Amino acid sequence: MKFNHRFQVSAPSNIAFVKYWGKFHGQLPCNPSLSMTLDSCRSHLKVDVKVDSTLDFQLDFSFEGESHPKFAQRIEKYLKLVASDLSWIYNCQLKLEASNTFPHSAGIASSASAFAALGSALEKIDSLMAKRDFDVKRASSFARVGSGSAARSIVGAYNIWGKLDSLISSDEYASPFANAHRNFNSVADVVCIVDSGAKLISSTDGHASMEGHPFAEARYQQAKNNLLTLITAMQNGNWKTFGAIIEQEALTLHALMMSATEPYILLRPQSLEIIGKIKKFRTETGIDIYFTIDAGPNIHIIYPKGENDEVIEQFIESELTKYCVGPKFIYDQIGTGVRFE
Ligand code: PMV
């Protein structure tokens, strides 16, 4: 069969509230996680695909207008992995022009948005060729093969990824968590950029450090318990319990790094200063403002958008600027997921 198509897709990054840390069989999670889909931190992809049984696989990849052999190699490896489900890949010429809306020196993990865009693009092509509707579960599952957390970036608002007996969730793909209280309808994520450099230890090595980790089993159990508590808090609109859980999750993630067989530290003195300031501001004002942290030194500030926006932004700019570098802050918020243009 012959098939030609050109289109554009963009996908956001996401921030995990219950963290995925540890994986098996390649890219299946050792514990369930829950995240918020972001809005303005996005990867854009221009896709030009030709499929014909006479063609051999060929990839032409560029990032922000330039060739990028390292990314191209990773994508080629990825496409060969998903080709077991998408056999047309063996007979396609694929041109991909990628870019990010957020500065790549911001130290923000872009693999979630990049693979969410690519996984959605592949599902789009497959659905058009098969003349069926776009399937978000398949898009999530293709994204997952590239980067586990990418599975949670297809659909907007909140997503759960990873099996838990008492929930209808899967290790293969993320499912939307649609029952959050209106108190969680509009949520800010302000990223404080403490270090814009590349990560010293990749998240692949971080996940691997959970194999044989002395606290692994206790951690997986804790994540399951935290997920259930978090879900209840979000259903009830309870920011205090929500905040306590997300901060414990963030610090546990970093404690796991520090207690691995080959321990390492990604937090910086500035990260700890910012955490201290957030707690102090919260105690003094009674405002719901909490932090979470990814596998890096940057601090994500999480709060309900609304009446306190101005005083919070003033606090961030006046108290935290001195700990930050480069663009210093990225103001993002809850978003709606993948978009085709
Ligand atoms: O998707 P990966 O392999 O980059 O792993 C992401 C891990 C964390 O960001 C630390 C946690 C998470 O759940 O997103």
C-alpha cells in the first residue's frame, strides 16, 4: 500500500506527584505514578511520512533546524523497537523536524514531551492507514516505549500510569484520573532553575539503581499507599494532604538516589534553600504552596491558581531569584495534552 501524509503535532511535558522510579522488562514501571500534564513546556514535531512496500526504512531527523546525530540515533533505535507493532515502519521514509518551546538549557527533562509527540505521531499515521479513530491508549503505550513518563503526556490534566489492584490502571499505558475536585482544576507549576546543565546521572541509570536497592520493596509499597492517599485528597479537594504527599514523594526520590548501592546527590545547596523558603512562606502566610522535584536539582512550585497568584509571584521573584540561573523561572500550569495542527 502507498501512503503519504504531512502533519504537525505537539505534546506537553508532565510533572509527577507520585514518582515512577524503577522499571522492569525495559519500560514497565515498578510502581504506579500520578502526574499533572503541563501546558507551555511542549515539544513540536513536523512529520512528513511516505510508506510504500518498495521503500526501505529511512529517517531524516533535525532538532531546531539542525541535524542532531545523538537524538537521531535514539529515535532510530526507538522506531525499530515499536516496529514490532507498526510493521509499516520497515517500509517508510520519515522526516521529523523537532523543536521545544522551553529553552533546552533549562535542565527540564524533554524526553516526556518528545516521545509523547512521537508516539502520538506514530499512532496518528497507523490510525489513518487503518482508517480507524486515533487511540489514546495506543499513543500512550508507544510513547512509553521511548520514555516511561511520556506515557502520561498524551491526555490533559491528571494521569495515572502503573497497575494497582484497587484501580483500573495499566502498566502499558496511562489512564486519565478524571475525579479531581474543582480545587484542582487550575494548578500552577513554576519551575525554579537551579542548574541548567545536563544531568550528571541519566534517569535510565537512576531506574537501574533500584535493582537490588536496599529499600526497593518498601518504596514500591509506599508509592502505592501514597497514590491512594493522594487520589482521596484530590477527590476531596484537600490541598494540605496533597501537599504533604507530593513533598514526601519528592524527597523520597532523592533519598533513594542517596541510599543506592552507588549513591549520588542531584540536589544543590540552592535547591535546599528554595525548599526552606517555600516552607517558611507557607507557615507565615497559611497559603497552600508546595514543592516537588524531578530527577534533578530544579524545584517545581505547585499551588492552586487564583486569589494568591500575585503575592506568590512576588515571593518567587523577590525571594528565590538569587538561587536561580538562566531563564530563572518557567511559569507553567495544568494543560490539555497532545494537539494536532
Ligand atoms: O521517563 P523517565 O525514564 O525519564 O523517568 C522519569 C522519572 C521521574 O521523572 C523522576 C519521575 C516521574 O514519574 O516522572
